[in-house]
Amino acid sequence: MKRTKLFGFVVLGAALLVAHSAMAASKKPVKIAFSAATPQVEKIPTIMAADSLKAQGYPVTTTYLQTSEDPVQAVVRGDADFGSASASTVMQAISKGAPVTVVMAANGPAYQIVAPTSVATPADLGGKKVGIHAAVSSTTLYTNLMLAKYPNVKPNILVVPGSANRIRALAAGQLDASAIQLSDMPTLDQLAPGKFHVIYDVAQKFPFLMDAVIFVRSSFVKSDKPLISTVLKEILKQQKAAYASPPLLATKIQQYVPNMDAATATRDANTYLTDKVWSTNGGFTKQDVQYTLNAIQFGGFLSSPLTVSDCCDLSIVKAINAPTSVFATVSGTKKTTVVLRPRLKFQAGNYVLTVSDKSKVDGFALIGPGVKKSTGIAFRGKTTWKLTLKTGTYTYGSAKSAKGRKTLVVK
């Protein structure tokens, strides 16, 4: 008897494994290349999305590369399907003819420019040693944007690749100022307690600037737009999850970022969420892209001018963000019948609800967090409501009586 049960479990386990393998084989692979040797805080929602896609059966691989140029080359070669790198680097590559297309903003600026307390403002940086990551990088762009308001200030710009290396150089007195990531300030405070402060908060000054972008091969947009949409939807979903649950974000930061303790992970999660580093709608409107292109053009990083259509495909994010269409029908003379279609697993977001009220004795009502709508009993005809549904429980049905209304749960 025991052997029979054991054999049954083995067979069941083998069947589940075969089923999972078959599901994975039926879905296209997703190869993501990041512009960092190790996971960084601003990349965590995308890493969370990769995990979620794996759980859905997609064969996902993530690769961490040293420089911003490396993911561009990986995507062009076909070694990666999706790249995540600084907007400056990707836009410059496109201006030089690289066959890649930007499809979403990965995150906004996650940088601050710091200096010793003896340097009160950027106006005091004349002749000082200011560190940047590379000639073409986010750190260079932000340094140039900061100095644009101080045209007479001429610092000595030094290339020191890697935020961790610039922090050590700052603490050792080898640099007087540098752009560092938001998550690096606590480390600098540990190395040199009370000696440095923020003289320029890029995250707060440029909230509409795309710092890092998600990009693909241009041919990939034409051949695999459904897969691109699936990946971008998942990234946006995980960005929303981060704002909805800071403890979840902190847990993931501690899980993925090397040498991260729980207290620092919690502090980083709160800092990045407060500065709104991630835009849950993709941060990828025509205005966002043009704003970023203007900044990059100002920084001198483009070999030739770019238009929005030259570098980016806005259509995928636009379609993802489009309100979900829902339809309600009210009918009946004695007994009211209300039908809501299609059947959806409602998620918090924007909806367009079209109500067709055919009843002479009743109407349609929808009531819940932030919404209290009704066609009224006397109304007959069609009406359309633009709604933002929040997490919580709603009721819908008869406008005349709350009795018998149905429940709609938004997660």
C-alpha cells in the first residue's frame, strides 16, 4: 500500500514537471541585460518582474554587465531581447545608427550630487575635483545640468567608473564632489560621518527626466510586440506593487542587492519611493521623451538631433495604460436585471464604463472607494463614465434598491 502511494506521488511529480516544462517551452524566452555588474536598487522592480515572468512559465535570463554601452551591444547582437541602460547612452547610440528602439522608461533620476560640508553650493566647485562615471553617462548629464546655472564655475572633471569607487574616492579626499546613487549616501556617511552633504538633488529637480530606459531591437518591435507588451505590463505591475507595499520592496532589495542588511534596505525603499524614482505609468509620454532628449542634447551627447519618433515607440505603453472598457446593461419592467461584462479580475486602475439603461423602473448604480455613480431611475439610454477604481470592495446593480446588488472586488 505504501509503495503504491509513493509510486503515485512520483508519477504525479513527474507529470507536473513535464507539464511545467511544456508550458515554458510554449512561451518565448525573455533575455534581459542590465547596465550594472550587480543588481542595484533602481532595477529591483524589473528584477521582480523577471521573477514573476519565470513563475508564469517564461524562460527568463538576466545578465548584469559592466557599462551602459554593454546592454546596447548585447541587444544589437541578439544576446539580449531587452536592455536596461542610461537614457544618455541609449539615445547617443541611436543617434549613431544603432538599430534599437526605446519602449519605456525604467526609472527616473536616482542620484544626488554630494560634496564636503565646506562646499556650500555648486557655485563653490571652481577648481574642485568632480567625479563622473564615464564621458557619456547619467552622472555626466546631471553634472552638466547642475553646472549650467553656474557658467563661470570650472571644476576639474575626473572619470571614476562605479558609484562605489567614487564614494571611496570622496571619503579618501581624492574627489571633492560627485553624483552618487540615492542608496549610496548611507555608505558615504559610514565612511566619513558628517563630512558630506547633498548640494544638488537630481531626483527632485528633474522628476520628468528618464534616467534609465528599457529598449529592444527595432526589428523586435515589429515581430514581437505582444511579448514586449507582456514584459512591460509586468514591470509596471511590480512598480505599483513597490509603492503599495514598501516592506515588500525592502525585502526584495535585501534579497538581491549584495551586502544589504534589513535596516538599510528599508531606508533605501523609503528613499526611492519618496523621490518617486519609478513612474507607474511608464513615464513615457511624448512630453517625457522630448524633455529627456532636450536634456541629452544640451549635454552634448547626441551625434545628430533625434525626434521622439526617431528613438522611441510610445504605442505599447500607451496601449497598456489605456482605460479598460466595461459594459453594463439594465433591463426589466418588474424585476431588474443587471449584467456587467466582460468578466474581469478587476485591478486598481482606469476604466471606461458604458451603461445601457433600458429599464423604465430602475437604473444602474456603482458605489465604492472614490466612486458614487448612478444613472437614476428615470433615465433611459446610454451613458459613459470614466472611472478610477481603487483597491477595495464596490457594489453595483439596482439604482432603486441596495438589496441584491452584487459585489465587485478590486485588487
